[in-house]
Amino acid sequence: MKLDEKIVIVGYGWVGQANALALKKMGYPVNYFDIATPVKNYPAYEHVYPQIKSLGNVLETDGENTWYIVCIGDRVLSDGTQDISAIEKALDSLKSTKGKVILRSTVLPRSLKNLTFDCYIPEFLHEKKGVEECIRPYYFVVGNRNIKQWPSFIKKWMNKTDKTFEGSPEQAAYIKYISNIWNASRVALVNEFGDLMHENGLEGQHTEAVIDFVFNKKNYLKYGKSFGGHCLPKDISAFGKDHDSDLFKAVLASNIAHQDVESKRNLKEWFSYWDYQTTTISFRKLFSILFRKSHPAAVIKSVKMKTEPVAQLLMAPFRKNKNDPRS
């Protein structure tokens, strides 16, 4: 890690705090700037908050090694129109920076071309585990414009993730939206199907048993309350409005109809999170894997271990591309 590498979180809401707390836990110097007085969203990290200082001016610690992570929220109006004026204002305040700007806000793909930033890295965080999922991302999606050499914290995120995608900012935005729309659609389908079974006489556990048999109680596929939170309703609404999609509008309508059902019944509340496919293996098995004829790096990369640093160390000699940011 470069000792002079500085990180400024711009926008200290639930996404900004997740990034700040995660990066502080990873050992980085982190400050934040927000025009509003923040409310702490992660009580489990109460002891970490005092280590993250507020800046009086967004450019207070500006320099060539300063990295600005913009986490300003978008606002979606009742008709589905996305308002990114707060994001635009934050990015405008950084136009004179000597450092680099990473955008983490949710922005419709067509709107990105009018915004000034160096890299777009949308977040895929759940509200209950935002910090943990920021430390170890399930998806790490990068839409690069101007960054030629990644800072050390980006390299760490790339090494820790299950899936990495590098492309254009527009591609990154589409991945963000298809992920959230898919999650919302699954919730709506399962709940509507469960409601139909209930209307035809199946009660409680009998309804859940049918759905759980097919979907194995996986996240977003459990019968219960409607989808809500910071992201799913606004993102599917904005994307559906922007692309005039009947399907996405129907998902929203189904979710609203289910809210009426859940108000009359005692349906379960569930919290989503990423299902990490983590498996422990013995060192004897790992030793045997290394001496297979197949490419060692490919084999090790396919094995998700709790002894993650060991896997990274073993993979390092097999990386032939010197430009690989994870090298």
C-alpha cells in the first residue's frame, strides 16, 4: 500500500459509509465529505466511525494520490424519472481535482456520457451486510475511462471478488440494472405464485413447501414480504420508465399488489445477501491439485477457499500477464 494514498468518500449515506468503514478496516486512511449531517447506518462498526474524519471542503486533502469515491444517491420520481442532479453537483465540485474520481452512484447507462469521472464501479451491496460485502465484493464491475494503473485498494477488491468484469461505464451500468431487476423480478414471481396458491386454499407452510422445493430457499426466491429497500423499487422503476418496458412495469405492479396481501397476513420478512460459494480444502488436496497436468492457475482460481491469502500466493507465479492489476 502506498503510504500517501488517500481516500475521500463523497456522500456519507449507507453506501458511502459501507465503503468508508470497509476501507478503514482494510487499513486505509479514509475521510468523508457530505453537505448533510450523516446518520450512522452500521451500529456494529460503532468503534470504527471515530476513525473516519469529516472534511470541511471536498478538496481539503487533494493531491495526485487522492481517490474520490462518489456515493451520492440518485432520486427516482413517482413516474419513474431518475433525478441525478445531486450526483452531477458532486462531480462538478471535483472537476479541478488533481486526483482520480470513482463513481459508485446508480446512474442510467445513457446518462453516464454527460458525467465527468475516471471510473465507474457500481455497488452490489445489501443493506444488512454492506460493510462485509464491500470488504469482499461478490461482483466487482469496472467501467474504466481514464485510469491506467489501479490503486492498491482496487487491486485488493479484485483479488477478493468471486466475479470481475472490466468494460465500459455503460456496460457496468447495464450489469448493475440487470442484477437488481432480476432480483426484483424473482421476488415478484415467487410472491405472486404464493398468493395464487393461498387464494386456492393452500395455507402457510404448505405454500412455502411448494416454492422451497423448487428454489431451495435461495435468496430472492422465498415466499414472504414484498421487495423494498433503497435499491430494487427505484431501479426497476427508473429503468422501466427509461426503456418503456411493459415487463418491468408489471413486476412493479405485482409487487404493489402483494403489499396489500402482506398487510392482511403475517408473512415472513427476509433479508437478502450474496451466497458465497466458499469451500475449505486440505493442504494435501491442494498439493495434489498443483501437480496436475492442467494449468495450475486455472485450477486454483476455481477453488474458493477460506485460506484465501494462500490461494493468492500460490497463483502469483503463474500469472504471465505483467499488466494484470492483481499481480
